[in-house]
Amino acid sequence: MSRHRIVLFSATLAFYLAIVVAVLTTSWLVRFDWQVMFFRPYQQWPEIHAFLDYWVVLGQRGPTAVMVAAWLGWRSWRQHTLRPLLMFGASLLLLNVTVGAAKLGMGRLGPHYATTIGSNEMWLGGDIFPSGHTANAVVTWGILAYLASTPRTRRYLSAVSAVVSLSVGLTTVYLGTHWLSDVFLGWAAGLLILLALPWFEPLIARIENAIFGVRESLRARRAGIAPLPEPAALPGAPGRRPRDGAAAAARARAGARP
């Protein structure tokens, strides 16, 4: 973990906590959430609604996880390493644990289910704070940049993942499924996971070595218990192995020497 990454992680964590405090205290951010909700972007620009219904799938965990896992699985096979798949699995585990705990712990209701105008809608049984679509887009597409093999590819994929993550988050606001503050927190939550991944690299390396060790052990065990072909018996010596006959012939030759 470089010093630059630690500073960026600390700043993102501070931003995350600031968003939570701003919502909990029903600050200007909550008032702005309501203003955006009453603006109803999906009614202002209805012509892009159909397209954005499909675009938001880029932040849906199931389809995106399958696509990215297929690509990383191919890379793992080509490069003879499990690191891409293991890092992706670790990032998804962190995403489910951290974002899921925050969603259930704060229980915020979304715009379509809001009960009181101007309220922060916290602890009412909802599960939209932070935005899961947004955090998932950050992590799922950002992991491709994290695992890129060259600096140029990393810069390119970082730009692509940033555009996808920003647009998916804003799409959920357009569709009215999330408050804007949900999206802010989703961006921060996903970025925190990506920034924390280097701390898990040693553990991933140990897991990979353990898996390869088990594989080699199983291969060696299968090779060791494979039955050997039964050698043919020598004429006149039923049941005697060829090596025994060869040894007897050698002894006979030795005795016949002057």
C-alpha cells in the first residue's frame, strides 16, 4: 500500500462519513435530495428512459459479475495464475459485507417509498443507502483496471470504469430509484473497496499457493497409486519376476569365472 493510496483511502473514508453525517442530521444534502426527486428527471427527458433502463444493468451485480468473471477466468487460464479470479472474489465479498451491512443498518427508504417530505427516511426498513448499483459498478468495472497488466491499459480501463460508474449512479437518480446522496455514498463505498485491495494481496497469494499445493499433491498421489503392469514370468521359473531371473543369471556368470 503506497503512501499516495493511503492518503486517497483516508480522504475517501472521510467523504463517506461526511455523507452519512449529512443525511443523519437532515442537512442541506437531504433537502437537495428532495428537490431532485420533485424535479423528476424521468419526466423531463422521457426519450432516454428506455435506453437507461438497459444501461443501469451495468451496475447490477449478477450480470456484471458473470461477464467479468468469464473474462478474468480466461486471463487466469492463459497466465496460469488464480490471482485475477481470487482478487475479484475478494472484492465482491468485501462489497457484499460492507455495503450490505450499511444498507441494513441504516434502513433508508427510497424516493418511491418516501413517507414524509423533507425527512431523511432513515431506519424505516429500506435498503438503498448506499446505492448498491453504484458501488457494484465501481468495484466490478474498477477491478479490471486494478488487474490491468500494463500502465497504458490501466489508464484506459480506469477512464472507462469511471464513466460507467458515474453514469450508472446518475441513471438510478434519473429513474427515481435512489436519492442523490445514496449515489454519493455508493461511489465512496466502491472506491474504498478498490483502494483497500492491496492489503489483501498477501492473503490472496497464500491462498493461491495453497490451492496449487493441493493440486500438485493430488497429482502426485494419483501418480503414486497407479497400478504397474504385471511382468511376465521366466520360462521354467513360474511366478518369478524378470529381475529375479536376471539376478540369478548374473550370479551364475560370476561363479563360472576362473
